[in-house]
Amino acid sequence: MKAEDYIALEDRYGAHNYSPLDVVLAKGRGVWVWDVEGRRYMDCLSAYSALNQGHCHPAILKALTEQAAKLTLTSRAFRNDQLGPFYQEICELTRSHKVLPMNSGAEAVETAVKAVRKWGYSIKGVGLDQAEIIVCENNFHGRTITIVGFSSHESYKEGFGPFTPGFRMVPFGDAEAVEQAVNENTVGILVEPIQGEGGIVIPPDGYLRALRRICDENRMVLVLDEIQTGLGRTGKLFAEEHEGIEADATLVGKALSGGFYPVSAVLSNSEVLSVFMPGEHGSTFGGNPLGCAVARAALRVLTEEGLIDNARRMGGRFMDALSRMNSPVVAEVRGRGLLIGLELIPEAGGARRYCEALRERGLLCNATREHVLRLAPPLIITEEETDWALEQLGEVLGKEAGVSPDV
């Protein structure tokens, strides 16, 4: 079948809740993918950072196939021989006391909301059903009813209410607004260290340190959603490390499985996760032996192959070149490590058309918030591959001011 045949099948039988670029992928290795007609592309999205280790990394593939031949699922009614070692390895790597495994990033967020609320009632002493969690405008934490209910984007919410109460919204990056929002019922803050889906928005220096102080002074739980920013993406294991703080609960997913299998987790101190008693929370697939084996291999690849440092170095290479590009359509270049956003001027006509032009040159990326071109290649990208990507971006966006973009 040809690409248009696959697209027709999707359009006929699938729900129309996505608007993907019209490329039909069939194979991936490293930073490269191939479509059904054999054309090669560089993947500069990494499945929203799920593929930090690259496509089909052989070490993770080996762990997956070996474990799949032995034991895939037990449910949490029984123990398995991968769960304890996974707990130990991820806690030691991340300096966490406890871990609670789930499957998707949204499940990790929902788990954290439940844990922080119950902590507020059982430990802080907030009145029952009065707990409030502070969230930020322009956030993206997932797609469940509770999560979209505290989004500031109406398109995420329209037609899906009524929503879960108990959230108070403040501007992202404004620590003073957080302080003003705190009251006797506030039990925590849920925030992305860098807003990914929101347009690669980086808060002012000192913002995370201020949140840490506010939580300490008011006995609140600081929850950082590092599902996109964590596990090496920003050139550190976690984005919080750029400000030298530690959250009370850190949410991870995506790259935790290297793109092979849905695995997520809440990493926290003992006090927060101690609130769950048997029967109060769980998941049939959460902590299954196949997922744990894959996650253990994915973490080893990140650390043993130096991918975190490579993200720092290649991210710097990208940022330096993009900042010097002097494109007539780029209003701002912002990023950290290999999480980079190019905000285009309104007159550029939206970022989607530039994604389509880049696809024609063999580079895949995506648009977010209409005017932002998001770049997030796998952390295994080399200097040569980085320079090739920069060449394509330069051709499409225009090498110098006044040059018409190649779209």
C-alpha cells in the first residue's frame, strides 16, 4: 500500500482527534525513521521526549524481548522479580525515597493529585474535601477529565465538563502570584519546570527556588511534572537540577521506557507516598515485569552511554547556531538542552507550514501553540547529525534577515 492508502484507512476508521503530518512511518533506528515508501527522515520530536534513547535502541530491545519470553504480567496481586530491582535502581539514581509505578504520564499526574490531597488531610490536617492545589496557566499535564479541568486552554475543556474542583490557577513563572494564592487549604503546587506543550516556555531564573521556599514555609508539597523535561532532556537528569532544588514529588514517564512500552512513575519522599494503604490506589499493568525490565534498561542507556551530557553539548550547539541564524520569521529562540522552541512572528503564517516544508527536506518536527516550532531530537544525536538538521532549518527559515523563507 502507498502512503495515501494508509492515510485513507486512518481517516475512515479512526477518531479524528489528531491532525498529524501526512507521513506514514514504518521503521526507525537511532535518530532516523523511514516511511512506507522508503524515504528517510530525521526525527526531531522523539515522540514528545519518549524516545530520548533513540528509536529501537538495541539494549532496550534486548531487555524487552528477553523479558517478554519469560513473564509479562502478574498484576500487583503477586510480586515479580523485576519490580524490587527497578525500585532500587530508579530511587538510587534519582535520590528518591519511594516510587509508585503507573503506565501513562496522565496516570502519574492523577496519582500525584490523589497523594497530595490525602497528604493534606491525613498529615497537614486540612479539612476533608477542602484541599487546593496550585497550578499554572498554559500548563499541559495530560488529557483526563481532572487534568483538562485545570487547563487554561478552552479547546482542551470545551464540551467535557463538569470538572473536578480543588485547583487554583496562577500565571506561570510568577512566584509572587503563587504566594498570594496560598491559603490554609493549599496542600501543594503542580508545575512543569519548562512548559513543553505550552511552547517551550522557560520561567525566570530563581522561580523553582522560590517555589521550593514557598512550599517549605507553608508546609506544602512541591510536585514537578518532569514527564517531558526529565531523564536527560534538558542536559541534566531533571530540569530541577538547573536551580539546585529537589521536589517533594517528581513525575516521570515517556523516556522511562525509551519508547518501547508505557511506563510512568511518581518519585517522592516517604511522607507523601506513605498515605496510600492497600486497596486505595493501583493499576493492573503498573509495575508489571515487562515494563520494569524495559525501564531498567532505558535508565542504564541514559547513564552508561552519556546521553545526558550529550544533550547538554548538542543542545548548546543547536542554540548557538539557531541564535545566530538571524531568520526573518523567528521572533525568539529559547530552550534548554535538547528541548528547543522557535517562536515565529505572527506574519509567518503559523509554524505548521514550516513543519511541512521541513518534512519535504527530510526533517520531522512539530508545531505547538500555533506559532512555535518545537525541536526535541533523541539525545543520541551526533555533531554531524546536528549540523545536518541546522542546515535544513537554515534553508527553510531563511539564513539571513530579508531572505524569503523556503515555504
